[in-house]
Amino acid sequence: MSGRALRATVVGGTGYVGGELLRLLLGHPRVEVATATSTRLAGRRIDTAHPNLRGVSDLAFVAPDEAGETDVLLLAMPHRQTMDRLPSLLGSAKHIIDLSADFRLRDPAVYARYYGVPHSAPDLIGAFVPGLAERYRAELGDADLISVPGCMATAGILALAPLAELLDGPVEIDARSGSSGAGAGTGETNLHAERSGAMRVFAPTSHRHQAEIAQETGLEVRMSATGVEAVRGVQLLCHGTLASGIGETQVRQAYRRAYKDEPFVRIVAHRRGSYRFPEPKILLGSNFCDVGFAVEPGDQRLVVIAALDNLVKGAAGAAVQCLNIRLGWPERLGLEFPGLHPN
């Protein structure tokens, strides 16, 4: 980049993921946010949609066709819409990072099964590198098309991938999500009067992120998901059976081998303490994914727990992490915030 700041455009800047991208990129020492697009709020300041950015930037939203030149496009558009628009966006920037689900699944038939529509750009799926640094760091170094995994998928993959050879049989995943995971425009279902106090099972079977987890781990995965009384945060409980002769020591060793050099994955499995297992509350605003586990004494039953902030490590933070890798910058750049305690 010859010393100049990288110019970034956030496409779909009014949603929760778009707002988190803006928050992180406006604080990134090597990035200049050139534009943020919105059809609905074009011409209005970005702090109209994201009041936490008051005093941080005077930037205003622009209409999508007025975005202008940029170095990187970060696409925070809804699922099913991105694949239709992507062909027209190719060539608009050297780097494109997609945060929708449209280029995560490698098989168009699997996409159609989980998202209910045929894939409109199947020829482009193979051009994308998954935006999960812990598994694709080498490929990301040369990637100009990157697809960030879903929030629950990221937690599930990081929890289960190191153990794939140690497990016997299918894995049952019980996922819990805060309300921001539903997005900013989900209507009356997400009204405070409807959501507050509820523990709503919104996917009793076949949650769409199970397809991503199965794709990346090779495991048979069955997944359900429940909305809980939280705004941010994802927590997964993964129930599986260890193969004969495998115990707690081998599980811990597998995690240590996988994540000993990873800047944003921590193994949290302690004997005592209020936070002895992964807890989303202390991760809010951070790019960490915490992974822990427990083995049933005298049995082969294993429970793996994973937690992250769905808008950071589960979305915008992962995108920035991938951008850092692609540009050869320090991986933690712009992502140093450690979370809050208490909050």
C-alpha cells in the first residue's frame, strides 16, 4: 500500500454487523473508512444508525451506486441478496470480504437445502477462501475473495475440529444466542416485549450453521438453537462420545496443539471459579473465542463448551483479522480490546 491507509467500504452499513465493522475499522491504525452504503439512510450520518460512533466520525451513508473507488469491500448484506449482487461488485475493489452466508457452503445443493433458494452464482463459490484464520491462515495470505463463517459455525468449528479424530459417532450441539444474532430488521419477533424473559427455541433441528460445522470438521452434526436473554453472545454446548481409550488428557493435548500459537483462541477448562468454562458475557466486544470441555468421570461422554461475541469473532472481528493477514499486518491490529468485566 506504499504507506498510505487502506481505503475500506462497508456495503450494508446500517445493520449490527455493519456497525461493528465501522467501529473496528474506524479504530484501525492502517485503515481509512472511505464510505458506508445504505439505501434507506443515504445522506444521513452513520451515527444515526450507530449512536456509539458519535464524535468518532463525521461520515455519512451513501447510496450503494455512489460508493466510488476503494481497496476493500466488506459486504454486510443479508443472506440470499449478496450472491445476486456479487457479480456486479467484482472489480470494484482488489479485496472483497463477505459476511453473509452466500459463499460459505461449497455445495450449491446444500445451500439450497438450508437457505431455501437455489444459489444464483454457484460458479463463484470455489473462488472464496473461508475467513477462519485458525484453519486457513496460509490461504488467506493470498486471498482476494474471503467468506467469513457464521457466528455459531465459528464457535462450533473451533470447538470440534481439533477433536475430530478423537470422537466416536455424531455430535449433538445445543446453541444459545443473544438477540443481536437475529439482525436489526427482524420485526415484531425481536421486540423487547416479545423477547424479554423468553428462552425461544427458534431452530429445534437442522440449524443452518450445522452444515458449515459438518463441512469443516467432517463430523456428523445435529444442531438446535435457542434465543436467550442477552443482546450479544453465543455459547455452544457440544455433546459427543470419545473413542475407546481416549480421555481428558488427550482432549486437552489436542486443544493445546491446535491453539498454542493462536492469538484469539483460549482454552478455558478449570476445576473451580465462577468463569471456569467459556462465558460470552466477558467476551463482549472482543475477538476471542474461548473453548472448554468436561469429561464424564468413568465414561466416554464429552461436553465441549465454546463462546464468543457473535458480532466480533463471529462476524466483523473475524473479517478484520482476515484483512490483517491478507495485508501482512500484525494479526491483532485493531483487535486488541480484551472485553469487559464486570459488565
